[in-house]
Amino acid sequence: MKLYSKIMLGLLVVAVGTSLTSCSDFLDEELTTQQNTDYFNTPEGIDALEVSLYYNLRFHFSKEWATATTNYGTDEFRVGGDGSNASWNNYDGNFQSQVVNNSTNMNDVWDGMYIGINNANLLLSKITPDSYQGANKETYMGEAYFLRGFNYLKLVSQYGGVPLKLTPSITPEREFTRSTAEETLQQIIDDLTKAYTYLPTTASMVGKMTKDAAAHFLAKAYLLRASEINDEWNSATKEADLNEALRLAQEVISHRSLATNFSDLWNYTVPNGPNETLDEILLSAQFSSEVSSQGANGNQCHLYYISVYRDLPQMQRDVAGEREYQRLRTTYYMYNIYDMVNDSRFWKSFKTKYAVNNPTEGSIYEHGDLGIMYVINRPGDTRFADVQLSESVVYDKTGKTIPTVFVAYPADRNGENDEALYDFTNRYTSLNKYIDGSRENVTSRVGFRDGILARLGETYLIAAEILIRKGDYAGALDYINRLRARAAYKEGEDRSAYCDGGAAYNENALGYASMGEANSYFTENSYYESNNIPVSTSATSLEITDIHHLPAEDEAVISKLGYTSEYDRMMCLLLNERSRELCGEFLRWEDLSRTKTLIARAKAFNPDAAPNIQERHNLRPIPQTYLDAIQIDGHALTPEQKKEQQNPGY
């Protein structure tokens, strides 16, 4: 039985619990009726509270805070054609404790996490030894401790130390103060350790929390405490933290298997299909096409990475190609960080070809012809004279010219700093990891794909990073090379083969009813056109054998950032590898903040962020809504007291 079918039950708890929970919203709301409160003392009410924990996991995929707080302002993405959340990327004057304009609010993540924390606290308060003896007691305790630790880990990663609320709010409260980052992380480690103790080894149904998920996030908590962002106070715990984090990561790796093909993770063909049950997935937020389980929001992350295609010749917007919110534009760092010939991950992570889906009457084009191609070449390539080519490049399989071709480095602008596609804020290769062709119609924002919160590929990189910090570079390379072995092309593999979640359109009867033949899904990438090499089905190798001679794409980044020590070079490799493996998976800003590499990388690779980013941006400002709502000794905070609770520089 899949977990999504129980989510509707949890909506009752969310409806009751959210009025009591965020640090800025639970202060003076009225309680629901006593009858509803009593319900949580019954076995049925406790079951509903447990399901509400899983509903909170959906928060991370339901609105634009998913990408604004995690992928903007880094080296991987910058602002696309729509600047709704530009302040999160540009660090401009609007990026303050209360973000203005059309944007994700500074308190959105803050409030969302405290809602889940309060639900966890409420469940823990109802399953005390004297009050509840149900068969699921230990599992429920593990889930509640997990969610509380998980949510506090998100908060401390974004804001540093935060108020620790460990009991449910059932009456209005206003007296709060921030705990330190050290205190917050200790609470997270305590909670996730209890979760690790109580959670089952095997999930009772798809989507349930397990011991492996707890171990993965507990390893991340230890790693965060041992990282550069906390170097002012972490010296006493660093060695032990790294040892325990490595033990946990290795344990998870010993229990699980990587997906055979990197594209298996993103090959979404139907809601609740095979790609959502892979052994590699440690934890995912559950979404479904069942209307009764949708709640307030579906998975909306399919909207944000897509560049505009609907206004190009022979094209129109369709379900398979997505609705183009064009929020996050792929940077040239991402184009250049891959070995484009030997590493399949770029070609399996980004969409480079579209099919004609709106042929002009009387033209040579038919539905399914190649309509758009992005050529991701390298400086020095003189094959293409213009940034955008029309009616000039021939597709060899049909003999027809391709209506639109975009080129990363055209002949007349092919120096390393002449980044031609930057001329187009709304034309870029779209990240494909969230494309959802199962949606009901072309305008629908509600997606049905599960949202991956943790997978084994990251666990490998956690282990590698720990070993780098311990000075075991050979051991770190072993974990990195295992991922690179999967990423290399296998003997007989078709390097031009491509898939994304738009394939679900082919199984979507509702989509066909609304769009007819319009289908821009194309089962090829531009590997050969971009690399300009003969067709081959030979295996490739990405193995790194010498830390002093890293791959050319890594050495280029190392040189640009000015690194010379072995440690800095290896950490740079690790962060580059995290980009290649985990690009767009809602981790990047926190990775760079944690390692104190955010400023250097944003300045080097994100032209929008470079002029404004400063040291203070390694943490977010504490939300103004919280500072304005809390009290000390029954009185609102003075400006000086608010400043004491605010992060430096804001």
C-alpha cells in the first residue's frame, strides 16, 4: 500500500495543527474545538497525527521556496526570463529579513518547518509510556523524532541557531529566544539518533521513513557540525563527528544499491511508477494523481527550470514540454563542469532537443520532426556562426533543416568569457529531473511526481567528503569513482538516447484529450552534434587515479578559484562532483554555505550574484515576522533586542 493513499487523513491534523505551529503564526491563533483536541488522544487521532508528519515533507516541493532557498545565488543557476525570486539569487537590496516584491518570503521556510516541528511535538506528547501502548508506538516515535530533527536541520542550515521548541504549542506563546547553532545541532543529533534507534530497517510501505534515512541525515548533521561554517566552536567535537558520520554513511551504503543507470532516477512514465521505488531512494515526499490525496498543493518543481520554447518556429506549449516558468537559468559553470564526451550525467540531466509539435501549414515539417536543438560545445568550435541559427543546420536523419538551433559557443564569440547563451535570459538547456508529463493539462501547476529528499548517490559523496576532511584522499576517490563508474557510458550504450518525465504524457489520456497530437518529447539528445565526434558505442572511463592531476574541467575550476593545497583541491573536486551528480536537487546553497565556498563560487560563476554577495550571505536573515511577534518579559522587542537576535550584517 503506497503512502499517498493515507495522506488525506493527515490533512485533518494539518488543518488543526498549522494554526498552532510556526514561531510567527502560532502565537495568538484560537484553538480548534475541544472535541478535535480530544481526538488526538484516541488511537485514530494518533494515527492521523502520524500521517501529518509525511504531509509536511511535501512542503519542500510545493512552492517556489523549494528552489529560491536552495539553488539560487550559487554557481549552478542564475535568474532566467522571470525574475520573481531574483533577490534570492542576486543578493540585492531587497534581500533582507522581510523580502519585498514578488518573491518567496524570508519566513516561508521558517514557518513551514515549525509547522512540522509542532506536529512532531504533538505526536510525541500523545505517545508517552502511560498514554499509548499501540503496536506502532516505536515507529511513531521514530518518525516524530526524525521529522523534528530533519526540520531543525533545515532551519540551522539556512539561519544558524534557531529557537528550540520541544513541546507542542496548545496556548498562545510569545516568549522565545534563539539557541546557538551548537545547541541547535546537538538537539538535531539527539533527535535523529532517537529516530535511528526507533525506526524500522524496512519500510512497511513505499515512502515510509526508515533507519537508513535517519542514518543518512544524522551523518549530514554530524558533517555540518564539523564543517567550516561552524569552525569557531566545533574543534572539540570535529574528529568524533567525522568518525560517526563516516560510520553511518558506510552503513547506509552497505544496505542499498545505486540505480544501474543514472537516467533510471528521472525516467518517470507514470505516477507511482518504477523510478519512484528504486533502492537508491532513501526518502521521498509522496505525491499522487489521486485527487483525494492531493491536499493544498502538488509537486510544482516541474515548473521552475524550463526555458521558453512555445514562441519558437513550429512550436507551441504542450504537456510533455512543460509550462515554462523560466525561473532558474543554467550557468556556464554547469555546461563546463562535465566531461561532455565521457560523462553521461549531463546528457541525462538536461533537455537539449524538442520535437516539432505545431507544424506550420504548407511547411516541410511534420509532428515529431526535430524542432529545437541546443548545441553545448566548447570554446574554439568554429562550426556555428551565430548564437541562434534558423533554417541552416540539417538533421541528418530526415534531411530537413532544424528550425531553431542555439549554440553555447558560436564561432564569432567563442572565447572562454564570451558566454553567448547568456544573451538570452529565457533560452538555455532545461534541467529535466522534475519534468512531469502526467499533469492533467498544459496549464496545470499540480504535478504528481514524488519528490526525492535523499538518495544513495549523495550518501557516497558524504562519505567522500568526510574522508577528504580526514586526509584520506585515496579513500575519498574510491567513493567518487564509484559514482563516476555509473556515469560513464557502458559498452553498447546509445549515447544519443534521452528520456525525461515528459514521457508520462504518452500514458496520459487526459493530456491527449486536451492537446491532441502536440507532443514535443524527443528521445534524443545533442551529444554528437555538440561534441562533433563519430558515433560510438564503446565504453568510456571517468576514473580519477591521481589527485595531483585531476580532470581538465576540475583543474579549470581549481585554477579560477586559486586553490593550491591538496585539501582545497580535493574539496573543490568534491563540490564539482556534487554538481555533476546532484545538480538542482535542492542542496547546493546549503553545501556552499556549509563549506564557506559560497562567496568565491558565486563571484566566479554567477554574474548576477557576483557584485553583491558578502560574508553575511552565508546565512539567511532571521525573518522579520518572528522578530516582530516575540516578546521578552511581556514586552515587544526593542530595536536593539531585535538586532541581538538577528544574524550579523542584516
